Amino acid sequence: MPPRHFSLTSHMLNHNVMRAASLRPAFFGRLAGRASARLRSRASSRPSKPRAFSAVASSDEQQVRDLLERIHTYRADDDSYFDLWKGWTCRPSGNPASQEMMKAMMDSKDVTGVSGDLIDIKILDFSEDRTMAYSAVVASAAFSYKGTPNDDVYVFTNVFKKVDGVWETVWGHRSTGRSPDEDPPAPWP
């Protein structure tokens, strides 16, 4: 079976087209004006196909939102966090780790005072057949590593798969954190 690809919604396309059009002045000149006009023309010529959000679709979205809340909001004494993950995570270092590896790292004496909070779900989209989804969230984490306190805000992307009617996380990627005092990660589509 060929791989499924996610498609942009007409809202996302129109947003990106209008954003590109707003960049037109002096910096891009006539070239950007022609390009953005072509993009606007293509976007307006595509039939607007609103997404059908049936009761099942709403249930899917709510299930994934609930899962995001549970996996990105945790405390040191809550081992259920690792029960929610079925896949791997690519850490800020770029090294992938299974959930067993992540649990062993968090259970070590080097890591203490672990807590995390979901700040915002920036992107959540589903494949047309509603069997896969992806998200990008902004979250925070606080912990100490070998006595050095860490308190940061980061972006985390998740890939979900619906298995036997249940949504599971199959892949995640965490960005490098920034101080909560810094500007939040942006811009977002």
C-alpha cells in the first residue's frame, strides 16, 4: 500500500497565500507580486471542500487532544506517562530513544523533580481516512539533572496512529528548550 500523505486544508493554503502576498513590498518587488498573484489564483480556483466533522471525527479530535494533555502534563511521581507512549522520541540532541530508554533515564538518580505542562496545541491535523494524525505543541518542563536545575519551554511534534480504535503516539520529536523568560516559539501557520 502506498504511503498516505497529509493534505493542506483550504484555510491553511489561503492563510499562507495571504501571508506571502503581505511580504510583497520593496523586499520582493514585482517577482513576489506575480508569484503571490499566481498562488491566490490557484487557491481561489480550488473548490472549497469543508471538512466533515461527524460525531466520530469530533470524537477522534477530542481523543487526540486528551492524549496530548496527558502526555505533556506530568509529575515526577506519575509513571502512567510512560504507559501512554508506544513509539520513539527524538531528543533535542537528535538521538532517538524508545520509551523504555526514556523511562530508564528519568528513573536514574541524575534526574530529579520532573514536571511538565502543556502550554498550547498549535497544530493538530488528521489524514483523510482518520487513521493518522500529527500535532505540534508548546510545552514546558522543569527538572534537575545532576543537581543543575532546568526550566524550559519547547516545541514537541507528535505523530499518532489509530490502532484498533485507540489513538497511540508512534513518534515524537522535542526541540531544544528555551527559558520561560524568552519569547515563545513562533511564528505558527
